[in-house]
Amino acid sequence: MTKPYKSTVLHLSLVAAFGGAGALASPAVRADDTSPVQTISIVGATLPGSHAATVAPTRTSLDAIQPQSIIGPQFIQENTAAGANYSDIVNIAPAVFSVDPNGPGLMESQSLTIRGFQDGQYNVTFDGIPWGDSNDFTHHSTVYFMPQDMGSIVVDRGPGQADTVGDATFGGTIGVTSKAVPQQRGGSVYGSLGSWSTGLLGAEYDGRSGDDADSARYLIDAKALRSNGFLTNSPQQRQNVFFKLDKPLAAGMDLSFVAMRNHTLQHVPYGATPAQQQQYGYNIGLVDDPASQMNSAYNYDELNSDFGYVALDVDRGAWKVNNKLYTYGYFHQGYNGANPGSLTGSDGGTQVGATAFPNDVPGQHMHMNYRSIGDIVRASYALGADALQFGLWVDRQTNSRFQQEIDWSQNLAPNLLPNGAGGSVDRDQNNTLTTIQPYVQYAWKPSAQWTVTPGLKYVSFERTMNAAVNQKTLQPFSGGHTWTKALPSLDAHYAVNPNLSVYAQYAKGFLAPNMNVFYKTTPNFDTVKPTQTDNYQLGANWASRRLSLGVDAYHIDSTNLSSATACPAGVTGACFSTSAGVKFDGGEVEATYVLGSGFSVYGNLGANNWSTNDGSVLQNSPKRTATLGLIYEDLGWYASLMAKNVGSRFSNVDSAGNNLTLGAYTVANLDLSYTLPRTLVGAHTVKLGVKVDNLFDRRGDLASLNSDVNGDPLFYVIPTRSVQANFSVSF
């Protein structure tokens, strides 16, 4: 048993100077778990007074059948910025690289990769529900869930079992779960204030419909965020309301309901050239100049979104059934200058009708509006120690996409396309994606220590397109196609002893082609080859009172991998290229060791090697990431210092088409909080904290995702040091 550690001047000095990370728990959770309320079970006792099981930045599970990192509620509450996106939070995990150029949560993640797999090649789920854009399977990180409503996040680095549903399962799953509804009535008021005039204010109320065990419990959480952002003239406003209700209906039957509404207004820069950074400052983003295409008023997005589900959970002994009916919507109005990164106004001017305006400012207006409606049903039947598991996921998304060239100087008048097509509309499309995925698997336990699970999932993707103006061709188009595949999986898990488990996994992966396969005059679907993978993984996990350790190795063969690539000069947004074959090899390790006296040490390492058959490169995919830190929690204090290293990576091309390489960098973050003793605040819980990101003010290029009209790459840089003060009062 550790001895109580007395608070001394030296003690507090060490806390403030160092901090870090620790864990010793092994929660049995999955990224695709669809249970209404997800609980975390601790394997092994916690050292008295250490609380390491709850403060771990990432930890593994003795029940894991593939590599995973579990990020618990304590890390989310203590170590993330008040407006952080899930992409900022998972950046702590091994083999993960995230780009957030405007500061934590103040801009959509511009690149989030897992082992080199890019957005659109892995799932993101909320309470087990896959969500995203149907056109390319990507995600919008600033328009759905905020950290105050998250319970935990599981980063599964693998395709999972047959019951892992989603459009892009082979690249892994980022599984965000909502926090549990409190048992008692209460609430809290919280807020933050920090660098770049960033402020957040929120309040949560926890209620019950009665005092008996069958009464409904609910929470409602509302918050508002405003910030000028790290990049100049790139502010963001965000309002978010989240509601969750749990209601027992009868013995073994529970109802859960979730609803979320979000509004985001953000001014989005596309990066800057080194010359612009030298002339206008390291943090050049947008400008306040009506004669420039980089004018902040010309580059903004207004986004409204919603997410909701109703779930029924039934436990009838041998039978267990969970059904979740859901919907989510995304409504985006966007505006930008026609030439990203251009400080000049015209770049050749505009053509409005028969009149040329050589000095006018050209731009673009777009909208993308979609709604998904779906259902996930999962059933399990116990056959002694074994279990037969089967289910079905069905989702249909309708999506409307429009983009038009405009003249900012003529009150958004249509600007005729320069290719002589005679119109101003780049695209006017209505499309659908219908996904159907039934699965069956059998968890066979030949002994108490062994679990072997073979499974089979059938995937069906049906795309349709009805375009008055098709993208790229600028001609009408109507058509559709369905891609199907049977995907087997097999994994084996062996519990060596109460502290050690090992596993091995094989699974096939499949990804339907993006909507861009329709961007042709006469698409030939017989020649379109979907992305397919063969995934092999093995690993071992250890959990004891002082040590939590997970190691793994993997090999992935992929064919026809469609990945983000450098866009042509002057083109913004996502661009893709297809590699005939890409091989991925590597491994990860993550560990926490409890030092005692409130201190723990944490570290992880990801080695991710990839090679392509055609010699092409994967963009923004470092082959190495590493994290090291310390953490302290005792006597009301919490302190941590985390340093993450990101290896060198390819990012964009220069004007001659040569691949650009960005150097490795390390950024350290410091977090400190103190919960006031009850002798001062009575029945309330009052917590004060401070967060310092990029403590040592590391500077340099972060990523390059766009180029100007001349083909010169535009760079995002590492945000400078920022400070955020936080408070919360619970009642």
C-alpha cells in the first residue's frame, strides 16, 4: 500500500513542473458498442489513492480482439480544450495524426490519419452509430459532438469482427460514446476563457421524473463557444444542445433517447505561402480587405446539424437484443474566394453575362445538405458458454450538392465559367447512398481461456446520381450502381492468466467507390474496382495493479486504395487518387506504470510503414508517432505534461509536381486543475484549472493540403502557445 503523500512546497513544485499520464485499467469496451449506456469495468484493483485506472490517457483491454486505445472520461475532462473535437482528443493515441490549424476545436480537422489510413477510410461512430458524408465517407468534426457530452472514445485500429458495421470498417473505428446520465438530480455550470479571445460558457441539468427505480433519468447540456482563432481573421462561433434520457420499461427492458442540435459559423482559410507568412506574419489566415480573395467575409461556412436516436435494450436470459433507430442531418452553406491563398483581388477578373469585369473579385458559393435515416439491430443467443450473434445495419442517405461561380464585387452575381461552357454552375447534383449490412458470427469457447469467433458480413452499397450539372463534365447525368461483397473474419483470444491475454485476427475489408466515379460523361462501372484489403493482426495485453501494457503487430494488403492527394492548382477541398496496391506493416505499443505517491508515467509508440506498387506516396501519413508524459492526481490536484512527436511525412507537391516532405516535430501540453475542498464550498464541487497547449511554443509547418492558382503550395503551421483558464461548479 502506498503511503499518504503530504502536500509540501516541493511537492506542488514538482506537480506544476512535470505532470504526465498513467493507467492500470483494462475496460472491456468496443468502438462499435451500441448499448445505450456504456460502462467501463476495471480489471485488477487500483492502488489505494493512485486513481490510475481513471487518469490513464489511453489504455488497453484484456478482452480486446484487435489493437485498440481506450480514452476515458477523466482524460477528456482534464486534458482537452473546452471546444475540442473528437479529432483533437484521439491525437493522443498511437499511430494517430491530426491537423487542427486554428487551435483545438476551432476548425475542422484537415487531416486525421490512423496508420496512414485517411478520413473516409475508417469509421467514426457515436454510441455505435456510423455517420459521415455519403459522397466520400468523410466526417465534419466541428458540427456534432462536444467534449462535455462525451463519456469515452475507443480507437480500434482494425476492421473488427463481422458485427463491426460501417461504410469504411477496414481502416478502423473511432467510437465516441455519450456520457452516462447521472443517477441523482443535479447539474453544473462551466466555462473557459483563453488565448485568441476564446470563450465557452455552458450549463447542464440532470433530472428525474420521480424517485422510484423505474423513473426516467435525463440530462440536458447547452453550451456556446466563440473564438477569433489562432489564424488571423478566422473566427468561429458554435452553439450546441445535447439531451439524453434513460427509462426502464420493465425487468430486462430499457429505453434510451438522444437528441443533439448544433450550429457552427466558421471562417476557413486554406493556408498561406511562405512569402505570405513572411510578409503578414506566422499566423496569416484570412485578411480584412474587400479587394482580396482571402477576405474573411468571402470565406465562411454556416452549418446546421442534428443527431438523434431511440434505442431499446432487451435482456431475456439467453436472448439479448438491442435495436437503435436513428437519424442525423447536415446542412452546409459555404462561400470562398475562387483562388485560395490569393491576396490579390481579381486573378483575371470575372465575366457576368456579356460584361467582363477585369478587376472584380471572383468566388464560389456552395451548399451540401443531407439526411441519413437508419436502423441497427443486434441479437445474441447464449448456447451454454458459446453465443450466436447476428444483426443488420440499414442506412439511407439523400444528399444534395451545388456549387456556382460568383462575382463578389457584383453582389454575388453569377460568374461565367472560364472554359466556355456558357454557365456558372460547377455542379448541381442529387444523390443517394443505401447501405445494407447483415452479419452473423459465433463466439465459440472450447475452454474457459479460449474464445474463437468466426464471422461473415455481407455488404451492399447502392449509389444513385441525378445531376442537372454533373461535376467535372458540366453535363446532365442520371444513373446508379450497386457494389456488394461477402467479408469473412476470424479471431482468436486466449486469456493466459488474470493479467495477460493474447489475440490474433484476420478479416477482409471493402470500401465502395467515392461519388467521383460518376464524374464522367459515360461511366463504365465494369472497370471501377472497389478498395479491398486483407488484414492480419496479433497482439498481447497486460493489466496489473501497477502496469498496463499493450503491444501489437499488423500487416495489411490493399488493392485500389483511393487516398487523398495533392489537388490541382487553385482547387480546394478533397482530391483523390487510386493506388493499385498499398502494403501496410507495423506495430504499436502503449504502456502506463504507476510510480506511486499520485504519480504515473505514460508512453506510446506507433511504427507504421507503407509502400505502394506504383511509387506514389500517401499524403500526411507519418511513419512514426510517439508520446511520453507524466501525470499526478492527489489531494484535489490534477497535473499532466504530455509531449507528442510526429515523424516526417509527405504533404502536397510543389509547383513542379515534386513531393514535399515536412520535418518531424514535438509539441508538449500542460494541464493543471484543483478541486476546492468541501470545507470551503460546502455541498458544491468547484474546480479551477489552466491548460497550456504547445508549452514550449514549437513552430513550423504542420501540413499542406491546397495550392494557389500558380501551383504554389499553401501551408498550415503549428499553432503557437495558447493558455486557457477553466472553471466548473456542480450542484
